Amino acid sequence: MLAPKSVRVAGILGTGVQAYWQARALFSERKFERLLIWGRDREKHEFEDQFAPWLPGVKIEVIDSVKK
């Protein structure tokens, strides 16, 4: 696997169905503490309820920009 053994923050670009599955797959391989989500359509950001059962203890943040 190419990912580091320890991951604290993961990021998802996009808000479609694939974003949900990517976050679950990432978490199954590397437990992370924060999930950052960015997408063009901010109204689609209703992930917290969907992710809560699959990402216990993860703080989910919707971000306005992918720039630092």
C-alpha cells in the first residue's frame, strides 16, 4: 500500500455517491480523525448523517476551498 501507516486527516473532492464510498474505503484501510469534504455544490453536503455509523469518532468538515 502506498498510503502512510498513520493518517490523521483525509480529504474528499466531490459530493456525489462516490464520495461516500471513498470515505468508507479510506477509513477501512486507515483510521483517520478528520474528514474534509469539498464540492462545487455545497447543498449536496449532507454527509454527516450518512457517515456517522461508518466513521465513528471522525470529525466531518465541509470546506469552502481546496486551497490552504
